[in-house]
Amino acid sequence: MKRKLMAVVPLLIFIFICVFLYQGLFANPREIQTGRIGQTVPAFNLPDLMQDDKRWTDEQLKGDVYLLNVWGTWCPTCLSELDYLTKLREQGIKIIGLYYVQSYDADFDGPFDMQALRDDVSNMLARAGNPYQFNILDLERSLALDLGVSGAPETFLVDKNGTILLHHTGDINPRVWRAKFAPIMQELQP
């Protein structure tokens, strides 16, 4: 009896692995199963990217529907979406940038060069379009981690109460806007 069981266990493990991998073939990598949809934006108190004396909190953002766009100047896909995001801003869509610093570690990299980052951001936005009302700097990635961000670009649609309605990974373009964001935005219109 024990020998039969020992022969069946590897077969069951093999079948389990095959089923798991088979499901992955049909998964859409852009459809992130975030636990944050339906929850409020995590509490934060972070500095403005461009103004030393300005800070932003989750409470300040309540009252408006907005897109929270995670981006960085190092990200080529972020660059490609700036033009379309700028067109959305011109249509009255409020877009807030959450600047995602790619690879900074104070213990190894030394002091952070804020002016170099500001110059880099200003140059990119002047060249490609500036869709942002303002940019929040998340140097330690605390908010990004709380949101479940895995990279850039990622965009969250947030309602007036601060509730996350949608989380999209990848660029925002006309096709993505029509398919995912526009239907929800129409429901939010009075």
C-alpha cells in the first residue's frame, strides 16, 4: 500500500504543477489583482517634487476624482504616455504624479541630488508635455509599496472619497482609456 502511495504522490504533484502553469498561459499580465480596489488611498504625508516647502497628504486629495499616475523620467513607457495624459488634462481630467525613484538607497548612494532630479523632470515635461497638477515625491517608496506598485507606469483612478476604483499597469493610451477608464468616469459624472 505504501509503495502505491509513493508512486502516486509524484504524479499528483506533477499534475498540480501542470495545472498551475497552464492557467498562467491565459493570464493577462496587465490585469493586476490588487487588494486596494475598493479601499481608500493609504494615508501619506509626502513632499512635493518641485517645491521644498510643500507637502501633500491623502486628506488634501479628497473631494476630487483624479488619476494617480506612478511614473519616472527613467521610464520610456512613461515618456510615451505623457502626450496622451496631457490631452486628458486639457479635457479636465485631474492627474497627480507620483514620482517613482528607480534605485536610490541612502545607505549606499549617499546624499540624494534633488536639484538634478528636478532638472531632469522639468526637461522631460517641457519636451513631452506636462499632464500633472503636481508631483508627489515618494523617495522611500512608502506610498508605492502601500499601493502595491510593481513599477512604472501604473495608474490609479480615485473617486472623491479617496476610494481606488481602478488600478492599471502600463501606459494610458486612447484604447486603454476607452476600454477601462472612460466607462467608470461616465458613471462618476453627475
